[in-house]
Amino acid sequence: MSKITISGFYDEIGGNLNTQIAAIKELGESYLCPRNIDGKNIADFTFEEFKEKVYPVLSSIGIKFSSIGSPIGKVGIDDEEGFEKQKKQLAELVKIAQLMECEYIRIFSFYYGDKKPADCHDKVVKRLKEFLNIAKGSGVKLMHENEKKVYGDEPERVLAIYNDIADEDFVLCFDASNYVQCNVNPIKAFDMLKDYVVYYHIKDCSKYKVEVPVGTGEGCYEHILSELIKRNYTGFMTLEPHTFKYSMMKLPVYLFPFMPLILKNYFKAFRLIDKKMGVKALKHISRKEVFFWQYKNLKKLLKKAGYVNE
């Protein structure tokens, strides 16, 4: 039987740690995927700084990490200085993950820029192995996320690096919205990778390539969640709606002359959200409300897929 735990990038509500904790508690959850804490990216914390400033707060109220939402691997494939800096950051993150008893650190597979992705494969694998060597033996796994414009932005390349690395400490995270952004059918990607994915980001995207609440876009979540329940998926689903854009940009896009023409895809996506969520055009929705939509929509979709939360 499936056992699904909901986590989230709560910095989409606000960067302040206390704000994030309050939202977690209001939803009755206990897991956080840290990305930005009190104005600082998680990768910019040293272990000692995290242990002194952040860990006591989290441990005192029982907040745990589902994964660490690091930017490791989000540098150009030929950026030597950036790569060396990230290796040092990763070493600190591994220690933070151990302290938090967190199994996963999210990573990426390098921006390929103007290069042909095929020409980058060997170097991508080599560099990912260097990252892996830093984590090896720590009990922490590196978890690759498909992201637009990194080498592993399409399922065929994700599978290629997964097979070439072939290490139990290198695992996959699946983000349906990011596949939509890359013009990849999420069902095709899911079917290719479902036997290897251990973790899911919950983010949806419209045909206009702008993120929308889960279940209202092209992410094929009814199919994916139904299949996961049939497969008895047990693990995390981390909310990453990215719909803070809707909260912050909706009224300017609607009200300023020519903005619907300049940002026409945002305008169309925001109209779609209004319709799907039953919101009046000029009603402002806070970042917290948008995030909570994501939580409620996921719960509804899981119930529809046959998930029984015991």
C-alpha cells in the first residue's frame, strides 16, 4: 500500500523561516524542502552556520527535511570556477543532510548553453560522478531533477546519465511541469522513468508554458498519480507550484495597458487559473493562498486516484 508524505518548497510563501514553519504547521505537515531560508540559499550555508542558526529551530518543533533543494549542478558545463565552488558547497550540504537525517540532495546536470547536448554527455557524467564521490559513504543520495536547459531536461538523456552512472546513491526526481516546459509529454517521460524515480515534485504547467495549480495544466497528474497508487509508490511529493508568479504579476498584467500583449502567455495562463479556481479577474490572491491551492488540489487528486491516507 502506498504511503505518501507531502513536503514543499515553502519559501514560495515567504523567505522567512518562521513564515515557512507556520505554513507547514497550519497544513498539519512536518516536512520542508529547504531552498531559501531567511534570505539565504541553502547552498550558501556552511554546516557550522546551519547547525548554530537553523537546526535548533527546526529540531525543537520536529520539522524535518524531505530533501535539500540545492542548486548544485545549475552551472554551465564549462564553468570551471562554478563547478569547483559547488563541490565545496555540496560537501557542506552533505553534512547538513546528515544532521537533519535527510536522505536526498537535489542536483542538476549542468546547463549546456549553445552546445549540442550530445557533445556534453561524457563531461556531464564525469562531473556528476565527482559530485557523487563527495557524498559517497555518507548515507546521502544525490537526486537528479529534470530542468529546462540542463543536459537532463529530456527523459532520454535522464535515462542515459542514470544508466551510465549506475550507482545506488544517484537517483531521480520527476517534475512533470518541467517536461511540459521542454515540449515533452509527461506520460511518455513517466513511462520511461517510473522504475527509477524515487521522488516527485508537484508542479503543473499550462500549454502557455506558465505554471498553474496542479491538476489544471498539461502535467497529466490524474494519470501519473493513478499509476503511482497502483504501483504502491511510497515516498515524498514535494509542492513546488511556482504560481507565486500569479500572485505577484496578475494585477499588473491585467491593469497596465499593453501588458496582455507584451506578456500574452502570462495573461492567458492567469485567465486560465482564474477560471479553473473560480477567482474574479481583479481579485488579488496571496502567495500563501496560491500555495495552499496546490496542497488542496494534490489531496483531491490523490483521493480521486484511490489513495487512502492511513
